[in-house]
Amino acid sequence: MDIQAINRVQLPFPPALASAVTHFYGELLGLTLMPQPPGPVLRFAARGQRVDLVATEQAATAAPGLTPLSFEVQGLPQLRKRLLDAAFPLEENQPLPGYLRFFVHDPAGNRLEFVEPDVN
């Protein structure tokens, strides 16, 4: 057996926040909204990876400080500005040697990490 890649990541969101979640992942993060499967799922593409947001009334609870999803990006300062302009508070107090890094919570409360190799 040889694992080739991660097929998808699934994160929960309350159904009432579907529009805010779609705006966050599609417009602010720039992920591509894919054809939607039947059921309460918002499906996005991040290059060859898939991020599924599943509508549920149950809130996900992660242990404090854990991050269910981390994105490596190009243009982190531009993304940072876009999220701040949209009034999303960022957590920038956990440096990672060799990377630019911050955390943000999506509209559903999922904690996300964004990193970019620091070439300086």
C-alpha cells in the first residue's frame, strides 16, 4: 500500500451560515466552488485537493489550539489584508521558523492556518 494524497477534508458549518461560508471560502480564500453533490455539502477545490463543508446542527469541537486544516499559500500578505479588510480577526502570535503564518476562524468557527515559506 502506498498513500498518494489526501482526497478531501471535511469541516462542519451550521446550515444558516451557508452564504457566509460560501463567501469566505470562495471569495476571500479564492477556492473554486465545485458542482455540488446532493445533500448539505459545499464543495470547494484547492488545486488537486478538495475541501467539503458539511451542514450540520452539531458544532465541531476541537481541542484548544488544534487546527483541523492548514493551507500553504502564495501571497500570504495579500490574503492577510483581504481577511482583515473583511473584519476577520487573525491570530499572529505563534511564529513558525522559516514561514510566514497566521490563523483565522471561518464563519462557522473552524480554526484554519495559513503558511507561506519565508524566503527572506
